[in-house]
Amino acid sequence: MKKSLFILLMFFPAICLAQVSNEDLQKQINQVLNKFESLNHRLDKVEKQIDDLMWIQKLEGIAIIDKIYQYGPPLAHEANPTAQGFGNPVKFWSYVFIPRQIDLGKKHPLIVLPHGGVHSDFSTYYTHIVRELVAQGYVVVAAEYRGSTGYGAGHYRKIDYGGLEVDDVDASRQYMIDNYSFIDKNRVGIMGWSHGGLITLMNIFDRPEHYKVAFAGVPVSDLIARMGYKDQNYRDLYEADFHIGKSAEENVNEYRRRSPAWNVHKMKDTPLLIHTNTNDADVNVLEVEHLIKSLKAEGKKFKYTIFKDVPGGHSFDRMDTSIAKKIRLDIYAHMGQQLKPGKILKSIEDIDAAAYR
């Protein structure tokens, strides 16, 4: 309230508080805050358009880059005051990266790559990883699922963390199979970090027949525990009236439903590799430890490594350091064993040639 009042006074210095009721003052504060929110979404759109141009600049020599408009399931919660458009599919964009030297007469493996972050997007942060994947002969699809930024307030407010966004990502897989004849539907892998790791896990739990192999890096694994060690500003992202709408205390089962660690019983036989890092300041290692212990308790077969204080914390294996590249070689070996791409990167020199030259 104090922060809001300061903003209001800064933008409306002529207001005399003695002559304004509390109700009127709150209305004016809300108007200012709404204008700031609208401005933030417009800036996100500009940033997204710039980043799209950067994708072309960074990959056009080795990949055909497209951005396709598709749809997923209808909204999870939908009011219908006008009786128009009720139950329509949610529309969203997906990035598609196709190796420029691809042989269209053959079938090729697909990597589904969901981005991380709460209200984030698929950005050129992933440039070197996409280049490394394309260099191996993978086609890559990355969905800007509901709740992603850069597409206005409407898409932002459709967020369904651990819910229908998982279906959006799988819809991007199906789109590729339906629309590109050179995609091998039997060689599809999924990999993601952080929130993208959660989406990866939930997809192989819910629809194991769709994915040949999976990698989950520093995955958000237990939203109940997460709400306990994060601050209220973070919790507000979930408690917003257009999202879950309640705290974990008020609806613990809903947070449990959206948490991989509480859904491991659904896992079948998808080969899975999990990475976490003890100095991760975003996804605390305790979340991933809960996931690992739960998988073991259910007798599931999977591989994992708990890295000890590797520099980079949450981003430790996505960085451009030698140790990060070495770790990614293990990830690519895991994925490649099942997907059989045209080439598997086997050395740091291979990664350097793919991503930096």
C-alpha cells in the first residue's frame, strides 16, 4: 500500500489527500497500477519482437527458423458473460528449428524443448543449446505455452502452471508430426530445465507413449515445498485470481496435483535423466531430492546426478563454461542413445564447432 501510494503521489502531485476518500484514492491507485501493467506487457512484446530477429541472426546459417501459430486445450477456468467464444482452444505460437542441410526424403528425430520460468518465454538464452541440437540433426520445437510473456496480458493471464500448459507443449509435438512428413513420430524426445523440467516430467508421466526419452534439468518438483521457501511475491504468481487463486495452505491438493514428486507413480518406462545442483538458488536441491526419493520408492528406473556446488547454480549446465559443455555431452549421449540422430556431439570440440563457429 505504501509503495502504491508513493507512485500515485509521484504521478498525481496535485491530489489533496485530505479531500479524497479512501475508496477514491484506492481507485486512482488501481488505475495507475493497471497502466503500469499494460506498459509492461507492451514492453514484453517489443522485447519478444527484437529477440525473434536475434534468433534469425544467430541461427540462419545452420537452421530454417519458423514460428507457427497453433492451439491447445480450452482454458482451465473460463467465465462466459457474453455467451460468445466459450470453450475455444487456447491459441499460441511455437518456434520451429529445422537443420538447413536436412534430407527431406528421410525421417528425422524431434526434440520438444519447453522453456522455463513463471511467466517467461523461449528466448535466445537457449541459442547455443539449439545450435548444438540442430548440429546433431534434430528438429526442435519450443512452445510459447499459455502464460508465456511477449504476447500481451490475455496470454499472460491464461497461465496454468503444471496444468494445461503441459498439454500445450504436447500439442506442439503433435503439430510437428501432423504437419512435417520428415518427422519420425517414433523418435521424439523431450528435454527442459527448471519449469521446463516440470513440464518434461509431467508429459512423460501423463503420456509416456509419446516420448522415447527425456531429460529434466533442475526441475521444479514439489510446489508445496516451493511455496514454503519462496517469498510472498513469488506465491502471489500462483495465488492470482486468474491462476490457482488460492495458497498452498488453502488448497494443498491442487499444488500437489501440479507437482512431479507427487505424480511419480504414473511413470512408465521412458528413459529419464535428472540433473540438479546443490547450490541452486532457484530450485532448491531439496525439491529434486524429493523427486528422486519418490521415484526410487516407486521402484522406477531412471538416471540422475546431484552435482556438488558447480558454478552457475541454477544455470550450471546451460552456460558456456567447459564444465557446462562437458555435462551437456552426457545429456546428448542420453538423448541420442534412444533417438539416433545423424550425429551425436562427443567432445567439447564438437560443441564448440556446433555452437560457436
